[in-house]
Amino acid sequence: MFDEILEPSIADIETIERHELTSLAVFPLLQERLFLCHGAGKSVDPEKHLLFDLPMPLAFEPYIELITASTEEERRALQLRYVAAMPRA
């Protein structure tokens, strides 16, 4: 998904954090990002950390697992984890 660092000359974390990437997120990545934002109390974006080679907080591990799932079996296991965690109506 990410073959190279987008812009290695941009290393100012404050500048990076003030801007949003243009992307479209769907379940489960959107749900995971919203969960991370809620936990951090601010907008966070694991994809920015990948694109700009920023330090990767341990809290981003589930997000990374989602984008690196390469087999149908891995995706189903992750999907089951999310479906099992959803509240029942």
C-alpha cells in the first residue's frame, strides 16, 4: 500500500499534524481511526505516520494489522474481532 515515504523533506510534525490527508476511509479502517482519535482526545491519522516516516505509537498496532492483512483468512479473523466487539441492540 505504501511503497515509499511521501515527502522525506517534511519532518516538522506540527506542520504535518495541522493538515489532513485526502482519503476515503470505510469500515473497519474508519472505525479504528475514530477509536484512536477518541482515545487520544484529538485527530490522529496512522497513515500520516507511515507516509512521513513518523514514530509509530503502539496504539496504532490494530490499524496496521488491518492494512497489512494479506490473506482472506487474516481479514476474516480481524472482521470477527470487530463484529464481536460491536454492541448488540
